[in-house]
Amino acid sequence: MQGDITTLAVDAIVNAANSTLLGGGGVDGAIHRAAGPELLAECHTLGGCRTGEAKITRGYRLPARHVIHTVGPIYIDGRSGEPEELRACHINSLNLAVRHSVRTIAFPAISCGAYRYPPADAARVALGAIAQVLEREPAIAQVTMVLFANDLLRVFEQVEKELRQPKT
């Protein structure tokens, strides 16, 4: 869906964070602004986060109960480990969600902004990883991709349509 991830009343939203977890631009900055200073205070206690890892905090002033912070890869050439790291962001976020009894979760387009990941490639990795986890994990009832820009929404919708096509 197109929208603002900070407005969703889900169990958890995923933050496309930087490695400090102390706020930044884009989705990260929007989440920190909407959650309030308590989120920053809790993030100070987490010791940062490596690319592909995920850490969880409370949602504070957000409608979401939790924020799952993950650090996406900076895109270089698509052959420098970026797909594996982006896949890890989604899988580790969902695994962490299960451990915290999260049933509904929303993801942004991780690494598609300042980290320059090509949106169609990111969509293939993200949607594939999410599908992989959902096949084995019945505890998660709903995963929503929330895309701020209409052009990103169109790309993700097209990739989803391609992935649903039967393989011949």
C-alpha cells in the first residue's frame, strides 16, 4: 500500500535504520519524530546494529506497539553481498517479530532511498524473503509493504505480480 508507515496501527513497524539506530533521514527520521524522544532514549541503550541484523524497541507515541530496527545494505553493484544482507533484514525482522508475539507487521522499502538499492531488485529480495518466512511461520497473520512514493508502489506491485506467476 502507499502511505505513511508511522500512522499504521499494527503490532510492529520496521524501521530502515542506520547503524547507530539514533535517527536519520527518510523513514528513520519520520519514525523517530512520530515516536517521540523516548524512542531515541531506548535506542541509545541498544549499542547500534549491523547490516542485516534487527533489534526491537517499544513504539512509544506511534500507533504500533513496537519498532523493529534493521540496517539495510548500501547498494554498490548487486554482487557485493547486498541481496544476502537485504534478505537478512527481512528474515531477521520477521524472526524477531515472532519472538515478541507480533502478528501484524509493516515494512518500508529498505535500502531504496539514500542507500540506492534499485527498487525492482529490492522488491524481489524483500517479497521473496517475506514469502519464505510466511511459509513456515503461521504466527504472523499479516505483512504489509508500506511505500511512501507512488512510483515505488508501482514497482513493488509489478514485482509481486511477476512472483505470483506460475513458473514454467
